Amino acid sequence: MRTVLRWQLIATAALTLVAAILAGVHGALSAALGGAVSVCAGCIAAVVASRSKAQSAGGVVIGALTAEGVKLGLIVILLWAVLTTYSDVVVPGFIGSFLVTAVIFAMAFFVRET
């Protein structure tokens, strides 16, 4: 998880820099918020999954599905919150940064912690 979180933060920083160059301050803030949505949702999902005290395979699946449900719900709420409250949001930067960091989080399954 730490490796994936590091990748997400690096990607968010890089996309924020690109958005700043292309769209100025609002572009940079939009890209940073897009990355933050994914990072926050992923971290909360990891906490929910780690708190599961499953004793069976079925319990593990239920814990994982609960964590995914929390993540998806939080993503919807955070995306809505930014899009409705930040009037100068640069939507391509915001959504692009969110999507890149979400894909990086999805790759966590394939990453081994060292």
C-alpha cells in the first residue's frame, strides 16, 4: 500500500505541475484536488479493509466488498463536493488527475511491498 500511495502522490504532483503550466493556478488546484479524491478514498478503504476481523474466506470477501463500497461512496461524495463548490474548477485537469490516480490504486493488487 505504501508503494502505491507513493506512486499516487508522485502522479498527483506531476499532474498538478502540468496543469499549472497549461491552465494556471486553477488548473493546478483542480489537478491536486482530483488526485486528493482518489488518495483519500483509497486510504479510507484500506483502513476499513484492515479493520475487518474475518475468520473465513467469506468474511474476507465481505470485508473487501465493504471497503470497496466505502471507497466508491466516498469518491462520489468528494467528486460532487468539488464540482459543486469550486466554481473555477478545470474539469479536464480534475477528472484526469482523479482517473490517473484511481488507475494507480487499482494496480495495488499487482504490487509487492518490500
